[in-house]
Amino acid sequence: MTQKKKTQVANKGLHPRNPHRQRYDFKALTASCPQLTPFVSENKFGDLSVDFTNSEAVKVLNKALLSHFYKVQHWDIPLGYLCPPIPGRADYLHYIADLLAESNDGEIPKGKRISGLDVGVGANCAYPIIGHRVYGWRFVGADIDPLSIKSAKFIVESNPTLAGAIKCRLQKVPDYIFTGMINADDIFDFTMCNPPFHSSLAEAAAGSERKVRNLSANAKKKGTEGFDKAVRGQKPALNFGGQKAELWCPGGEVAFIKRMIQQSVEKQSQCLWFTTLVSKKENLPEIYRALNKVKVADTRTIDMAQGQKITRVVAWTFLGTEQQQEWREQRWMK
């Protein structure tokens, strides 16, 4: 096997195409989503902001961002479900677009011919929304939680801008990742996943407490507005929420990703690039060993930076250069 680990070193800040690189324009956001207005006020630096310790304010800010930048007017999530940082969600998709461009002579393939599978779509449906609105891609969103699927479906059905672009599938067997989600007649140009990071509820709670403590230590510093710098002085229950399947699973992130890698072998001819977020750098060696074991043709590790926070995308394909060219000619050039 020829394995190439090409690491793209990220600069500080979001992807160059990410529209959320600048400070939030709250005047524009409230114009797009008047529901945000009651939550906006001047902070101690004289800037317009919201109270990021207020979970309702964070949710409505998400709604405003989706409305202003992606023309999604009807969006909500059930109480207690993960409220994602939209800028970070957008970043992952822009890096996937770059990855696909490498297989397309440097040009990002756009439109409904391109399809992606979001493993763990969640109640918020954020990745498919952004991916469709920015690049015109089609999506299947998969999840093991019935309420998440119900919520995601409702969002799609409530927004004409998403009509016909996003399907949601309930995974009834939690140990399966691709089986039942990639059917016999399905072809995906990419999969994506934000896996559960922690191995237990106790570890998830400790991680939340640690994040709150670290962010609170920086509360006096004036920085770029953003979700990842926003939890100031609150209790160890993150304002982003999250259910069990969203935050933790037995074995944590590395066990989930290894299972994903093993199951990707069965679907290797039905997907060009499999990808996943990896939050913990120390998990990379074990992930690489798992990829070597299944003899992938190529891997990529893409660093993503959001302020001081670094995360990464690991991508792999079973298709060599010639097979990728055939894929492009058969799917993207018709």
C-alpha cells in the first residue's frame, strides 16, 4: 500500500472562504433575525455582543447566522440537544471542498451531482444546510437518535431553500455506521463525521468543566467574538447542550473512528473520500495504524484552526489516482 500523510498546516483563524472570519455584525444579524434583538447589548468593551452563558441567546445567534448567511429562515433544536458553533461547522465543509478539488484539477465540484453523507447529523442539521447552501451539494444525514432525525427532517421540510437536497435516515443499529446508511445503489463523494469525543459521561462532564475553567481564565481578554471563547463563568454544563450519542460512546473518539475505518472497507467502491474530525492529536497514531491495516490508497490530515483551538480532519480513500480520475469523469463531467 502507498500511504501519503499530507498535512495541511493551518494559519490562525478560519478557512479563507469562511464568511465567519470577521467579528459578528450584530446589526446585520438582527436585521436578518429580529428574534436575536433582545439578546444583543453592549459588553464592557463597548461592543455589541450577546451573553454566551445564556443557552437561548446562543441558540438564537445560531438561527441568525443560518438566516443571514445561508437563507434558512426556520431553524430550531429540541431542548438539551447540541447547539453547534456554525463557524466551525462551515470550516469542515470548506476543507472537504478543497479535498474534492484535488481530485478535480483544482476546481471545487459543485451542484447536485455531488453528494455527501453526514454521520451523526444531529437535531441541528448544520453540516447539510451549510454544504447545500454554499456548494449546492446533496446530503444524507444519518443518526441513531430518533428525535434528532425528526428535528432534522422538520428543518429541511420547513425551508424551501433545502427542498429535495437533504434526506435523513435513522440508524437503528448503533454499532453500524455505514451499513443501512449507504445502500446498494448509493454513491457518495464524501462522508463526514463529528464523532463523540469522550468515552463516558464522567469524562464528558470533566471535559466540559475543564473547558469552562480555561475559557473563564481568558474572560478579561478582549478577543474575536465566537462560540469557542464564549463560555464565561458558567457551570460545567456547556451551553451548547448535547445528548449521550453526541458527546460520548464506549471507547471514545478513537474507538468510534476505528470502527468507522473498519466498516468503510465494505463501502470502499461507493465513496471517494471518507472523512472524520479528530479532536485529540494523541489519537492520530492509532488511527493511522487502523488505516494502514485496511490498506487505504491515500490519507490526508488537515489541520483546522479557530483562534487557539486546533482540530483536524483525517480523510482516506481506497481509490488510487487513476480510479479517482475515472470517478471524476463518470460523476462530475457528465
